[in-house]
Amino acid sequence: MGLADGGIFDSEGAEMDTQAVLTPAAAANILNCSAMTVRRMMDAGKLGGTTTPLGRLVSAGDVLALARERVAEGVSDAH
């Protein structure tokens, strides 16, 4: 998955639904940070999401918005 031309694309190049949810690991891959950093962002309210019996899920729309913001600011790594 990755950010290109303002959208989030899966490994096959299809644009992802911003209503969808991602695992922290998938969000971390897009944001170029660790899954722990994504969880901290969720705890701080920077990323929306939910906790399920199987773990946390992150809002794909929030990940896209943060990724766009990071690109605009020139941030390349959030570790």
C-alpha cells in the first residue's frame, strides 16, 4: 500500500475506500512509521479508529488525511 497522487492505493494499484479501516501495521506502512506510533497517534486523537475483540482498526480516511499533511510538510519519517 502507498500514497500516490493524493490517494491510498493497495498493492494492486486500486484506490482504497476512505470509509474503510486499516490495521495499525497497514497504516504504519502508508505513513512510514511503526505500528506503535500509529497506536500512539490513535491514543492522542490524531487518528480515528476503533478497538475490536481482535485488536485496533484505524480509519483509512484519517490515514489518508495525515499522509497528505505529512507530504505537504515534507515529513518523511515519523519513527
